[in-house]
Amino acid sequence: MSTSDNCKDGVSKFKDGIICDVNDKLQKMSTVNNKNDVSVCANCGKEGANNICNKCKQVKYCNAVCKKVHKKKHKKDCEEYIRLATEKHNEKLRLAADLHDEKLFKEPPSQYGDCPICFLRLPLPETGRRYKSCCGKTICSGCNHAPVYDNQGNEVADKKCPFCRTIFPKSVEEGTEREKKRAENGDSIAIHSLGNYYRDGKYGFPQDHTKALELFHQAGELGHSIAYNNIGFAYLNGEGVEVDKKKAVHYWELAAMGGVAQARHNLGCIERDAGNIDRAQKHYMIAIRGGNDGSLDTIKQMYLQGDASKDVYMTALQAYQEYLGEIKSAQRDEAATANEEYRYY
Ligand SMILES: [Zn+2]
Ligand SMILES: [Zn+2]
Ligand SMILES: [Zn+2]
Ligand SMILES: [Zn+2]
């Protein structure tokens, strides 16, 4: 809906109302000189004027002579036109910034969702979950560690995927081959992984930052927001692209809105460096609710330095406890005790 539609409906919000007012004023001022869309000279009143005032671009004249004669008389109006147009432009910018912030600070989804077997929230650390190249599911450390049973209730000796019962790949090569196939079929997690392999030049992939970025963009567009976090880092470090901090922030914002806690933490740090303590705290708080302990440490530091109130620090501790409450389980504890590589917080 355009702003002028809002005006007609009479249901515009207060902020839209300012633009409507300015629009109305501009329109009223213009129509004085433009009857029924026929261009009339602002000086002599003749029709067919097409020499426009190049300052305000609101009034027309037959020629340079009429323009010159009218100059003194028009001066006040001209300045008013420019003032209103600037006001309108600034208000538009303010509205766009507000809308952007509204989206940016909205509570994002949890980064990895829930484990499809135990239905508990997936933990943030990589060791707390495993991606399965057989079915494309991400399974928690607890469910991955737990023994798999067959239909008769006997423990399966060969390690099988606890979700789809496919036998585990026998080698790294077999695993990456499966990932390649899944990527070809549009699995955004697999596409993102291949991007990582190209970026780091590992598992037999040649290091290729351009190819990596292409895959990250593809994965991000398919909804795997962590790929945007990587694009942000590529712009920060100039990997495959020119260093561009603005673009880094743009991609971290996309990642953060998709629930990526690390990107949210990065945004917090940028705002903190810029002295925007309120915005920094807002970002850190969302990151903490998403399980980012780095943001919790930062809030603690800020509290000790007098940059965050005790209330803010307490709320941060509480938010992290809430996250832990959602991810903790006896099965996951058991896996972590049995194997360091299953640590999940
Ligand atoms: Zn004229
Ligand atoms: Zn003018
Ligand atoms: Zn699970
Ligand atoms: Zn599977």
C-alpha cells in the first residue's frame, strides 16, 4: 500500500501521517501552477511552459525571461518546496530504518531447530550435533551416541544412522560423495558444507573462494542462514571478494535474522565498538538466548566496566539458563561423558 493510499483510507499510522501532510502540502503548492496537468507559466500564466525551476523542480516558465522576472517572487515558495521535499526524504529514511530495526531485532528462530529423534532443541556447539549425509537430518549428540536397535529389539552391531538406518559411510570419501549427491538435490546443509570444503581446501577439494561463495549464497537462499555468516566473514577478510565491512554487516544481519547466534554476537561487537551500547546489548541478549556464551561473557565484562546494569547482567544469565534448560538431557550428558567429541555446552 502506498503512502497516499494510506491517506485516503484515513488509517495511516502517526508516522505515515507526517509524509501524508508533506505530500498534501507539496501537491497543493504545485496545483496552483499546474491546472489539470497543463503546464502553465508561473510568471505570465501562458500554457505550454516547459522551462522548469532547476532548484525546486516544482514550477514552470515559458522561457528564461519569465523565470528571471519571477525569481524574487518565487524565492520563498522555492525554499519551502525544498524544505518540504527534504523533510519528506528524511522521514522516508527514518521509516525505512525503523522497519529494518523492527525486522532485525525480532526474536529469531532457533539456529538448528530440534533433534528429529528426541525432539529437544539442538545445541549450538558443533560437537553437540551430527549432520547425516544419508537422510540430511541433523541429530543430537545424545541420539547419535545411543545404540541403534533393529525391529526385534537387538542392538545393531554395524553403526547405522539412528534416523534412517542407513549404514554409516565407511570412509570420509564415501561421506563427501553422499554430501555431493545431497547438494545436487538441493540440500542446503550439504551445499553449505561443500562451500566450507572449497573455502578450506579440504577432503580433496581444491581451495576456491569464488566457488565457496557461490555455494554459500545458494545455501543461504535455500534457508541455511549460517551460510550468510560465512559470506560476512569473507567480506571482512577479503576472501574471494574485496574487503567491505558494510557488506559483512549486511550478511551478518541476514544470518542473525535467521537465528545464527555468532552473527548476532558479531553485530553486538560492531555496535559496541561504535559506542551504541543499547543496540549492542540488544544483539548480545538475542545471541545469549540462542546459546552464545561469548555474548554472555561480553555482557559480564560490560557489567564489570559499568557499561551494563546489574539487571541486564541478571537477565543475560537467566536467558542463558533458559537455553541450557532447553538443550540439556540425560542422554546427551551420557554421550558427553563417554566421548569428549560429544560435548554439547
Ligand atoms: Zn511566461
Ligand atoms: Zn523553485
Ligand atoms: Zn536427539
Ligand atoms: Zn540417515
